[in-house]
Amino acid sequence: MDSDKKKQDLFDKERFKKEIAKAKEIYFSWPEEIFCLALNENVKITRTGWDHIVNKQRRTKNQSYFRAKNFPQAKKLIETINLVQDIRAEDRPHGTITY
């Protein structure tokens, strides 16, 4: 691997970590519940929800980075979008997550 590629990999890794940390800070600064217009009910802001957003087993780093980079718009979308595309529920160790 040449020097420029190593520098790019280090930069990307640092940028990735920074965006994830920023998104996490935003997410956990929200109130415990937010009204979701599409579901017509409150959604809970939990660690399980955060793990779903950045799921390392299901998402590539590029997908996680894209989500983190665009995360500042997420709360507004939850509160204002009224279109339900798909609803699924999964049982997790700390409860059921519906999305």
C-alpha cells in the first residue's frame, strides 16, 4: 500500500469515527420520546435504537457513515414525514424494536 493510500485510509477512519460520534451525541441529546407523524405515536430514543442505526453486522461502513453524516436531519424527518414505507418488528435482548 502506498503512502497516499495509507493517509487516505487514516483520514477516512478518523472522519468515520468523528461522524459516528457526532451522530451519537445528537441522538442521545433528544428527549426520551419523539412523536412520529408516520406512525402516529411516540418513538422511544434508546440504546437499542442507536444500535439499529449503526448496526455493524448489517451495515457497511459506507452505509453507517452516510447515516451518521445525514443524521442532523433525522429528528425533523421523524416528526414531519407522514409516509410509512414498511413496518417491521424484531425481538431483541432488551425489547422489541419496531421500524
